[in-house]
Amino acid sequence: MSEFVKVACVGEIQPGTGKTVNLGGTSVALFNVDGQYFAISNTCPHEDGPLGEGMLCGSVVTCPFHAYEFDVISGECLTESAYHVERFEVRLDGNDILLRESGDG
């Protein structure tokens, strides 16, 4: 069974924003949606844009490269249904934000 790893602290990511974190060599985009945290692959499947640097509106992040939109809760692409991004399970432990090492949480 995979383990949870600390990647950030609660105060580091304000509501409506995201941050790119490293999870065992994997780049992950971590978002705060109204106080709940969601994590997806940082790499847009369209042309490898950095989703963690995208604009978050509600639960939708827009890739800064070509404006593809992804729901950070489901990992689904709202622009092109053939695309999706891997999700990572998030857990809070006090002020620590933990992610499970294997994706699709």
C-alpha cells in the first residue's frame, strides 16, 4: 500500500490558488478550493503546460499555455473530453498537507 507524504502546509496555499509540489520526483499541482485541497498531475496532456501555474476559478484550472480547462476535483478536461489528468489523494494531518504517493485518488 502506498504512503502519504507531506508536501505543504495549510497556510502556504490560499483559497482560490494553487502551488506546484514535488511528490517523489513527480510534479503535482495542489489547489485550495474554498478550504479543501485537491491535487492533480502538474502536466497538461495537451502540450505539457504547467497546470500549477494556471488560473483557478472555482474548481477549474486553466492551463497557462493554451487555455485548456481541467476540473481539479475529477481530473476531467472540460475543453477536450479525450483528455484527463491523474488525481492524487489528499489528506490533512494538523497543518500538514499530505499526498498519497500513487495517483488516481
